[in-house]
Amino acid sequence: MKNVRLGQSDLHVTPICLGTMTFGEQVGEAAAHAILDRALERGINFLDTAEIYSVPTKAETYNATEKIIGNWFASRPGARQKMVVATKVAGPSRGMPWVRGGSSNLTPTDILAACDDSLKRLKTDVIDLYQIHWPVRHVPMFGQMYFDPSKDDPAVTSIHEQLEALGKLVKAGKVRAIGLSNESPYGVHEFVRLAEQHGLPRVATVQNPYCLVNRTVENALDETLHRLGVSLLAYSPLGFGLLTGKYDSSGFLGSDAPEGRIAKFESVRKQRWGRAEALDAARRYNALAREHGLTPTQMALAFCYTKWQVTSTIIGVTSLAQLDEDLNAWGTTLSPELLKAIDAIRKEMRDPAV
């Protein structure tokens, strides 16, 4: 597995990244440390987390994941130096009063303070990749489909102000590179344009959903990233478990996968991944994988692992067995005939988990 460069930064990472949002909710600290150990043993050098993790986010587990990772670093001499660590500052936190009081904004002061807090929890002196978890301005995301200009709020922090705050962190040596998440083509262009215009840090990455049941990256964002030299970090490559086949027989509330995120958490079932049409599409893709002698997980991951749009794929697991299965899928290739069949399903069912 050859390392890849993130955007125009000096960060070089494995094309598979270990996502950690299950740590602190579905995965206890000891099990999380075992997963981190195995990932490192198998050559993974890229780790992604966020201040709001674990997920589903709630007051009781706010910041839990970063603390678990920090404890792992503290108990494993030399591990921090082997890992490229990415984390995120939460965007406007309406409905989450435990995050900055549920503020509808993300101010420069918030960004600076959140970074300092993450550094302490992670028990490190520097964050390699610091990302804005979701935009401050109104943008279709997390299941919202349409941009609505009437919801614009001119009082929120501008992109320029966000970049200036991130620039202070880079200048202070607290952050090596910056990134975005759940962003639109417009947002990426503005961040890059303003950075170049004002001599501020240039975004290296965008972390957006990308999988068989949500390929909206290919609706213009991929061209933006390609032409601006920004790397895609693909999250939810297995569609929150839809693309593993675990829900194929009994649906979300059946007995086949009681510990799956969609089955376990009602809040997740109410999101894009819990839509009936998303499960219908996933069943089609999973059946197609089996017809071609692959497991659904192999096909779904190989789709992301081999697409030119993707620089690194973020995998989230709850066990060592899942981690090994996901890593073992590296090297799987999809035939032109299979890719054509995948596109035919997308043409018919489009992107049901948008």
C-alpha cells in the first residue's frame, strides 16, 4: 500500500484511513486500543477523529473519542510519531447544547479554543490535519438536498475569517494542514481563492460521503477537487453498514444485525442512511457483488479504493474482524463489466442516501 499525498500539503498517508467515531459508544477504550494497535501493525498511518465524536453525538460521549486516542498515544511510546492525525472542529451546533451552547455560528475564537482543547485530549503538540466538520453557512448536507438562499445568515463568520483563524493555528505550529468536510464545490473554491488571495493556508482535503448509495461527489465536486489540487477523503464507504449486506434479509429492525448502527440507534434510522430507498438500492448492489463472486463489503470498498476521485478512504469498525476484512479488501479489482452494471443501478436508483 503506497502512501499518497494530501492535496498540496507535505502530508503523506495510507490510502486507507481509520475512522474512529465508534470509539466511546459502540467500542470501549480497551477494544479501541486493540483496533488502533492492529491498524498500526498492518501499516495504516492515518487516523481521523473529531471533537464531537463518538456518534451518535450526545452530551455523555462528547469528546470521548479524542480522549481514547490520547490515552492510546500516551500508553504506546512512539505511536504518535507513526500516525498522521486528523480531527475536526464542529460547525454550528444547533440542537447540540453541549457543543458551545448550541451556537448557530463558529467564530474565530471558537476555532482557536477548540483546537487547543483537541490538542489536550489527544495528548499531542500538533494536529496534522485540522478540518471544519461542516460549513458555517447554510449548505445542503446530512440528508438535506437543496440549497435555500433564504436561509443565508450574513452575521455568521465568513470564510475569510475562518481561514484567518486556521492560519493562526498553522503559524503557531499547532496545525500542519487544514481541511473541510461536508462541503460544496462553491465552498471549496472560495476557501482556495481566498487563501491564495490573502496568503492564508490552502485547504488540502475535503471529507465528504462517497459510496455506492451516495455518489454526489461525482456531481461536480470531483472536478473542483481535481482542478484545484484538493484531496477527497471518502467517508461512509459502506453506507453505515448498508453495503455489507447485514440488513439485506431482515431490514433495519430485524434480528440479523442488532448491533449495527442503523439497527441500534433510532436517530441514525431517521437520517439518510435509514431511508427505505437506500436499503433497496443497497440490496441491489449487494446482490450484484455476490453474482460476481465478491462479498458486498469487498465490492463496496473496492469501488472507493480504486476510484480516481478518492485519495484516502475512511473505514469505521467495531471489531478486529471488521478491520481485517476491510483491510483485506485492498487490492480487489472490479471488472469493466461489473463497473458498468454498478453504473446501471445508479442510473436507475440514483443516490438514495444523499
